[in-house]
Amino acid sequence: MGRITLGLLLLASLMYGREWRLHIGGMHCIACTLAVKKALLGVHGVQEAKVNFKNESAYVISDETVSLKAMQNAVAQTGYTAIDIPLPDLR
Amino acid sequence: MHRREFIKKTALSGAICLTPSFLSASVEIKNTLALYDIQWKFDLSEHTAKECTLWAPLPGDISGFQNVLQLGSSTDAKESFQTTHNLYKSATLYAKWDKNSVIKILNITMKVALRDRQCDFKPKRICPDAIKEANKFLAPTAHIPTDGAVAKIAKLIIGNEKDLLKKARKIYDWIIANSYRDESVHGCGVGSPNAMLAQLEKEGRMGGKCLDMSALTVALMRSSGLPAREVMGIRVGASRLSNAFGAKEDITKSQHCKLEFFIPTLGWIPCDPADITKLVLKEGIEKTSPRALELADKFFGFWENNWMAFNHARDFDLYPANAQGSLDSFGYAYGEVDGEYLDPFEPTHYRYTILSKKVVL
């Protein structure tokens, strides 16, 4: 019974992941988006990452295990910065 | 027939007027005509249920050096057209496929005639409009700074030299002396003069590829009062001078950036310091060897007829507008999938090939 509950919780966390919108600093050309995207996708639990040079932003979908700090560290290792921009409350 | 057509077009363009955008210095036209059939094939079909857009740089005519005899395309794209509607009037082929397109293919074919471009350094009359147009290439851009470290190094190189041609030669020689070709760099490099100078300060020399060296040369020249610009292009065939400067039939990864600078009494003068560093690496010779020195001297005022120019665009906006914003250079095709950037240095990712075949005359 306990195993089933744990399994359901894990499934729920995967299904009901969260969205992030990050401000990415330090990109000097469009090719930088590739490095930032690769860094974000390298974080365990990040499912999708879209990076835009013009808006200096990244849109990320992750599961609940991902922390802002983990993404910031990954992005920082490639020479850029990431700051969380709160998503508008659409409810 | 093609030869006759080329000669006719060349004579005509010379008779009308030299256009300011590619006005060349007194060009000695030799009988070094080469004709190439080029096929560029794109296949974005793997991006199913996604909107794909593509901007491909196209060659244009350059009086006395390059003539596009034929240019055609076939595609199943929802929308496609040629345009020069951008800051640098760079010829572009635009194609857009919607999400529902199953097959996303674009084929471009062209027949291009090329001649050696050899500057004879003889003074000529240049019209004021051409000088005014050239002077636009004194201004800095996002990736071509003319102040700070660039200005400081330019002053060190130039010293008290006042002669414009001698200034240009000093900068050209300095680039060759202080840089080396780094094969680990992606594509043609990023073309950031400040990054190159930071590396010089740290390591005592600068590694990079053609865009890196050309961009730094351009920045140093502009900072010294010489209009200058990179010229993006591609090697389309074998070189008579060295294998280092040539390409085989598959030219998918043969993009190469050269540069030209402007002197009001001579016009635009081509040069290519980056290829000398490539020669040194590929032939395993010293920069001070007679062969390297001889070719360095030749490449100050020379382009060979196995290289085709696209444009001199840097830090500009594409038309129609893309999702990612200003492009820093346009030597490679630029693509987006659902607004995301497609890496042009990974042609296998979006499957494109460029093939070039020399036509026997």
C-alpha cells in the first residue's frame, strides 16, 4: 500500500511539474542560447527549456524536484546568469 | 555560352557604374575565370508538427569579381521569397513552413562565375557618394567596438603612421604575427574583437578562426580611421595556391570570412590575414618562412576565384523578423523551429548540404 502511495506521489510530481521564466544575463549573440539551453536541460528534472536571445529569457518546464538554485548553478557554469521572473498568476 | 554571358555581364556592369556597396580598387582582371554550379539542400522534415523558418544568405554580383549567372529555388514551403530588405541589403532567401507541413524541403541552385580579385594599388577617382557610403563602415556595432582595448591596441600598432595604406598593412601584419588558427573553435568563430584581445593579454597570443581575426582586423582599422568590413562567404572549389585555401565538392562546412578596407584614392581593398594562419597550420610552416611571407604579401589586396562572397552584414535584423533578434553575422543559413534557434554548425541536426561543382570551360 505504501509503495503504491509513493508511486502515485512520484507520478503526480512528474505530471504536475512547474513552469519557470528566467531572466538570462550575459548572452551576447543568438548562439549563446544553445549553451544556456544545454545547461538547463542538463539539470536533472528539467523537461523542456526554450531560450530567447531578444528577450534575454528562458522558459523552463521541470518536475517538482528542480530548484532555482540548481538551474542557476548550471547556467553560471556556462558563463551566464539566471534570475527567476515570477510567472503571472493566471487563475 | 556561360563564358560569353559572364563577359557580357561583366562588361555591362563596368560600363554602368561601380556600385558603392562593392566598389573595388583598381582591379586587374586576369584570365582566371572559374564557373561553379552550386546546390544547397535543406531538409527540416524531422521537425514534425512544428513551425520552421529559414533565412539563407545568397551571393550577389560584385563588379569585376563575382557574377551570379543563375539563381533558382524549389520548395514546398508555405511562403518563400528572395529579399534584400535589411540594413546591409544582403540577399536572402526566406522560407517558412507551418506546423502542418509534413515535408519541409528547400533546394537552392546557382551558377556563379568568379575571377581572381587583384588590387593593383594604382590611384583612381572615387566618386564622393562612394566615399560617403564607405565611411558608414567606420562606425562601431554591437560586436565591433572601436574604443577601449581596441583603440589602445590600434594606437600601439599604428604609432605615428599617417598613410592610410601603410596603417592598414601594419594592422594586417600585426594580426598575422599575433594570432593562430584554433581548430577547436566552432564554425568561423564568434567574431568578438574584445574576446581576442582579452586572450592576447592573458596568453600573449590569440587563437581563433576567420571571423575572429577578420572582426579584430576590422575593429582595429575602423578605430584607426579606415572604413573596413568583414565579408562572409564560402569556398567553392580547389585553390591554385594551397590546399589550405580550397574545398572539395561537399562545401557544407567550407564557410569562410574575409575582409576589405577602403582608401578614398583606391576604393575597397581585399585582404585575408586569417588564411595565412590557416596556411601556417595546415602546411606546418613558420610564419617567417619565405612561403608564408610571400603569400601574406599576396593576400594583402587579393582574393582567389575559388571563394564566393555572400554579404558584409554584422549586427543586423533579418527580414522578415525572426523570433530571436539581431544576428551577429550571416555567413551561415539561419533557422528557427517554433522560434528556437537551430545550430548552423550542426548541419546534420537540420540536414543541409552544399555541393559545388566546377564547370569545365
